[in-house]
Amino acid sequence: MTSIEDRPATAADLPGRVRTAIRAAGVSQRELADRIGMDPTALSKALRGTRRLRDEEVAAIAKACGVATAYLVEGTGPEPVLPPESGRDRAQPVTAQERRDQILEAATVLIARRGYHNVRVSDIARYCGTSTATVHYHFPSKEAALHAALEYYAQRFRSRLDEEFGRASSARDKLRRLIEVQLPVASDDIDEWSVWIQFWNQAMLEPGLRPAQRRIYSGWYGVVVELLQECRAEGLAPEADVEALADRFTAMVDGLAIQILANSTEMQPDRMRSLLLRAFEPHLDLTDRPSQAS
């Protein structure tokens, strides 16, 4: 078994990251110690840096706080979601729509960063400075919150596409821009992919979520088919099977993004881009840059 001293230099910041994870989880040190079966005094010493945390203790803390072990040990991966510094003022007058938007914002980020099964309604309420009853009023269940999070990201994705397509010079240029929008590079992109993958997984277990998953995915698939049809109208790939190309492309997008988020291979966004630019070969070449996105 390895110890903290065998790990990268960033492990020296482990106590600070554990404290951040505890604040984000909304628990006290004693509550955390009780949850993981650790002596509170030993945990306190570890947080002061006078005692090393064992691997199994780090893993238990990560699970209890809803963060990745890699974040605690190395500082990599999604960071914990902390409420705003000043918190939300419960007495601050807001409209029902404003409150719903606050709750949706909190739910989407919390689900993306912590994971659907690690987010409690009380976590969402604490982030927004409201009550669990108010959260339940807008989203009667966690499933409803997950559903709303996916809808939120789907609408945001479509808005980004419309903005990019508005600057495109051709259907071919639109395809290149579509690839760029798909890459999990920025934290917002990663959050979006995280929610989508979690919804996909949950839909496998809960049939009631499948109609929304199918509708949103069909909309995305339709965008790809429409762009390929535009390419044919412009004289590109005249003999190609549009639906077969769309199937290939969408499967590659999903599979490559999952590899990056799960860190299951050495796949990186630059490599993903390179592969997707060749996804339509030999019918359509996107690898040169005559009309590169600005």
C-alpha cells in the first residue's frame, strides 16, 4: 500500500482539499468522522497536517463528500461545488422563476461535479439558501432535477450551435464548428458531458427517463444528418449514405468523450478532434482548414 509521501508533490495539499470537500458537502469534521468510522481526533490531526491519511481513509472521505479520489490526492478532476462566499439571503425577495433558475443552476452543477447519486435535495437547498420544501416545490424528485439539468444543457448546447453556425461560411465549416463545440475542454463542457452521461446511465435503470433521453438525442442526431444533407446540396459527398455517416460520427463523439471523462484511456481533446475530423472519410475531408472557425 502506498503512503502519501509516495505520491506526487501535489499530495502535500491533501489536507486543504479535504477541508474544501468537507465545506462543499456541508458536514462538520465530527460528522464526517462518524460517517467513515474514523476517530475525530485522528481526522483533526490529518487536517492539520500532523498525521498522514491512509489510502482507505482518503477513499472513504472522497465517497462521503461526493468528490473524486483523484481530486483529493492530486487536485485533478472536477472540483467540489461550494456555495457562494456570502451565501444566498433567504429573505431576499425573488420571483418564483428566479428561484427556480437558482435551484436549476445549483442542481446542474452539483450533479455534474458530485454525481447524481451523491447529491441530496438538502445540498441543493443549502447552495441556494432556501429550504428543501422549496426545492421539492420546483422539482418534486431528484429524477426531476436530473431531467431539468439535461434539458438545461441541451438548450444551452443548441444556443451555442446556433451561434457558431451563424458565423459559418458553408455546411463543411458548420461540421468543423460542430466538432469544436463537442470537445470536453472547458469546465462547462465537462459538466455538460457529465450530466449527459449520467442521464444516459440512469435511463438504463429507469424507463421513465428514456423518452426525454431519446428526444434530446434524436435532436442532436438530426443536426448531424441535416448538416450532411447540406454538404450534399453543396456538391460534397454526393454518393454517401448520410444516415450511416451520422451513425458513425455520433457513436465516435460519445465514445471518445466518455474515454476522456472516465480517464479510461490516454484519449485527450486534441486527439478526439483529430479523429472526428476524419470521421466522414473517404466521402468528406475536414482535415484541411480553408474556412477555420474564428
